[in-house]
Amino acid sequence: MKKKILITGAAGFLGSHLCDRFIKEGYHVIAMDNLITGNIKNIEHLFPLENFEFHNHDVTKFVHVAGDLDYILHFASPASPIDYLKIPIQTLKVGSLGTHNLLGLAKQKDARILIASTSEVYGDPLVHPQTEDYYGNVNTIGPRGVYDEAKRFQESITMAYNRFHGLETRIVRIFNTYGPRMRLNDGRVIPAFIGQALRGEDLTVFGDGSQTRSFCFVDDQVEGIYRLLLSDYVEPVNIGNPHEITISDFAQEIIKLTGTDQKVIYKDLPVNDPQQRQPDISLAKEILDWEPKVDRADGMQKTYEYFKSLSKEDLEKSEHKDFSDHIRR
């Protein structure tokens, strides 16, 4: 009998790559997404497969899965700043009600569940790089709070189910991840920069550009998640690429990659925008024997080729006259 896994947020960027991986590993994949931010095109290549099924469902409502279930990956959540500013209530609900529903399903099915948390639980960190035992510096009522606090609650209720019910749980703290299937208009740094370059616009940097990010290619991220799910480790684990770069330097990398001659323009830094973001992955190395393998130059080339393949219509849809009203990660 094939093992069965439920993947929520399956039509999203990361969820769709996880569907691919678990199909490749021989699992029966049940994909679930309400398509509020996901794109069915990301998984339509899997529809003809006997070991794949799709359910258009909102996990904040009661979740039913017939038959046995071995694993659950809970990746349903808006993950981009533009999305969670646009739908803040839904973001909070999927992190709270949705997580509660899926933990209940895991308990009913005696299934192991992995929860997708985020580096955003660290807020604008006062510790650098960020280790899993750092509690964070988060503004609970700021504009980012709807996402940050949804994820922090998600971790709390997951650990409560583990301690009180003995449920097998795993928590991954995902740092900035990139690759094919990202949405050009989601407001995050990489698609924003590439979208502007492809449209011939100047690249927008917020603040003075000295803030840092660490970018992990999606294949590396999926490998880390896969290993964590199958491990025996219960507490949160950082999965990300520790190679840090300033936003200004990264903008210059994009200009070089795309062969454009745009200028870089600077605008005010959004509220609570993190100044530093770099994972300490010592724990992942120790317990998962994992570290990222894909060089940023190679990963960005693959990502750029994907964005170049999009239609002119998709590119035009991605245009935003002024990003300064949006929070960028």
C-alpha cells in the first residue's frame, strides 16, 4: 500500500513543488487548496496521475479525508506581503482555525503532521544569525502582525497537541525561498526585481539597501522539509540558506543577470521591515544532515528563465505603479 499524504496550500509556489517531490517518492498525494492565492496551473501536470487527487477546499472549514492518512503537510497560508495585507483576516484564520482543523485530522487519523512556520516569527531580529531558541522581536499589532502572529500561534498550538495528545508533529521555519512558480506580483524581493527588470523599469529598493536577506533555492528547501518530516525531531528547525546579501548588492546582481541597464531607486522603508534575515542552520546540519547545495547564481538563472517564459499578459498583470504601500520581504 502506498503511503498517503495530504498537502495543504498545494497549488502555491512551495506546495506545488512538495507535491512533485512526494509523487516522485511514490506517495499517494492528496492536494488541497482553496486557490485564494494558489494557481491551479502549478499542479495541473499532476492531474492525469493515478496517485494524485485535488480537493478545492478552505481548511478553515471542517476538513474530511476518507480512509487512512499517513502524513499531513500544512502549507496553506498567504505568504507574500501583498496577499496578507489584502486578506488579513483570512491569513489569521488559516493560521489558527485551519491549523486547529488539521491537527484534529492528524489526531483522528494517527498521522504525522508537519507545520510550515516562517522566519517571520523572529520579526526584526535582535540576534544575528537567527537560532531556533531565539524568541523574536515582533510587533503584534503592526501591519506584519497578521502573518507573524498567525505563524507564532501555529507553532504554539502544534506543540500543545504534541505535548497534550502525544501527536507526532514537526515544525519547519522557512527562510526566504525562491524558484520557478513564484508569482511575479506577490511583492517579495526576487519576483519584484525580476518583474521590474523584464518591464524595463527601475528597480525599487526600500530603505538604504543595507538590510540583508538570505535566499534558498526551492529544491534545497523541499529536501530539507522532506528530511524533517521523516526525522524524529519535534521542535522547530530553520531551513534556509545562510549566505547573506544586502538588498542593494542583490539589485545589482539582478541587473547583471537580466542584462538590463536600469537604475536602482530608493524609497522609504516599510513599517517593521526586518533589517537582517539569516538562518543559523547548525541544527539542520546536525539532525538532518542537510544544508543547501544550489549556488545562488545557478538558482537565479533557473528562476529568471522561468519568469522569461511567462506570457506578456502575465508580465503586465504583475505591474505595480508604486510598491511603497506594500511590505516587502
